[in-house]
Amino acid sequence: MSADAVSSMPAWLRLGRVSNLPTVLSNALASALLGAASGGHALRSADLAALPPLMLSMCLFYVGGMYLNDAFDREIDARERPQRPIPSGEARAQTVFACGFGMLLAGWLLLGLYGNDHSRFYGALLASAIVLYNVWHKDNPCSPLLMGACRALLCLCVGSAFAGGTPPLLCLAAALLLAHIVGLSHAAKQESLDRIGALWPLAVLGLPPFAYALLALVRFIPDGAPQAWQALTLASLLAIALTAALALSVARLLKRSAPGAVGQAVARMIAAVSLLDGLALAACLPQPAPAAILGCVAAYFSTRFLQTYIPGT
């Protein structure tokens, strides 16, 4: 899409990077299913009623964090990305600050209504991590870890609401999600310069598909039942799809054939979060959930489609 078409999108959509919201929804869906499975049950009717408000809560946290990112970075954006809504005069910094903090508060209150003590605790940590990241991410070598912690805490917020605690399976999913975000955040730090520095931190992107593929092999091969082989096949296909999507993104980073290539590669990595969610479900759930996995795959393609209209970075 042309730059003129992108700039014609409403400022509030571009401030919130709302094209990435399908990845937040797939995060919440996968976390809910993994949390329920850790508690020894599938999603019950009461769980299904609570899931949409919890998804909305996570969207509020995400969009609020994106608003605060632009508000805190307004002086840097004025130099490096003057087309962003605040330096271009489309939005006032005070209004963006108010909206950002307001959405964080609304997200936490909604989490409090439909979650439990565990999810409320993780929600408070998530809001704190979002603010800390936005205040202190420039020239901070640990900022990719902070960004990764935000997504990992999103997983824990929702998953703990259905697990009644923080079981090991949920911790594993959060840790591997963190690893994925750390890798893409390293690349995102170089976007304004349209270059990529050291390549070795990108290797962490390979950890989640490898770990989930290994887990699927260990879980399903000894079983030998037809259902186990079907689950293994599905997990393998998702691991291959995720690896291919990440490999294409890294290739784009290395080639940098046109201005903006770094941002486009990072956007692809963000969309791949939904493929990671689908892989987590395929590898970890005791019973296959093809509809949920298909939903995660659909979230990936939805994100890629929306990113053609609203930049994801």
C-alpha cells in the first residue's frame, strides 16, 4: 500500500498498531486453552463466557501500551519518524497519554472482573512492565527482554484465570513466547535506522519451534495411536510453517532490498506470533483442538492483511 494510503488511515488506528490485534487474540485463546488443560479440563460454559472479556482486556493493554509508546517517543519520532501521528500534528501528546493510561486501567479492571487473584496480580505486573518499557527502552540493552516480558505476562494473565494458578505448562508457553518476542524486538530496535546490527540474537527465534517440535515428538511417538500420529503431523506442519515464516523474515532483514525492509520483516515476525500460538496448542494439549488451531492460523493471515493498511511497527 502507498504511503499516502497508509497516512489516510485514522490516527487512532495507527497509534494503536491495531493491525497486530489478531496476534493478541490468538495469544489469549491459546493461553486460555493451555490454562484449562493444565487444570485438567476443557473450557467450560462459564469459561467461554469469561473468554471474550479477557480478550478485550488484553487488547486494551496492548493498544494502551502502543499509545504510550508514541507518547513517550514523541521527541525521537519528531527526528526519525515525523510521519507518526504526534509529530505530524494529528494527535496531541496529552490526549495520547490520557488514552494510553486509561486503557491500561480499563484493561486491569476488566481483568479483575472476569479473572482471579492470580490474573489480577499478573495484570498489575503487565501494566507496570508496559510503562517501564515505554519509559526506558531507548538505549536500554535489556529492552527486548522487557518487551518479551509484556507478551509473556499477557499469556499468564489469561492462562492463570482458567488454570487457577501458574502451572508448568503455562510457564513453558510464556517462556517460549518471550523468546520469540526478544528475537523480533532486537530487529525492531534498528528499524528507524533501516539496518540490522548483530545477527546472533535472532537465533533465539528458532528456540520456540524447536522446543515445541521436540515436545511433540516426546509426547506423541511413544503413544503410537492414530490420533497421536495425527497430532504429531499437525504439530510438525505448524513448526515447519513457523520456521519458514521466520526464515523469510530474516532473509528480508539480510537482503534489505528497499527502504523500510527492516520494519516489514519485523511486522512479519509479529504476525508469526499467531503461528506460534497454534503450534503451542498442537504440541501441548492432551486432546487435539483443530478449530482453535485453525483460528490461530487465521489470525496470522488476518494480521498480515491488516498490516498492508495499518503499519504493524
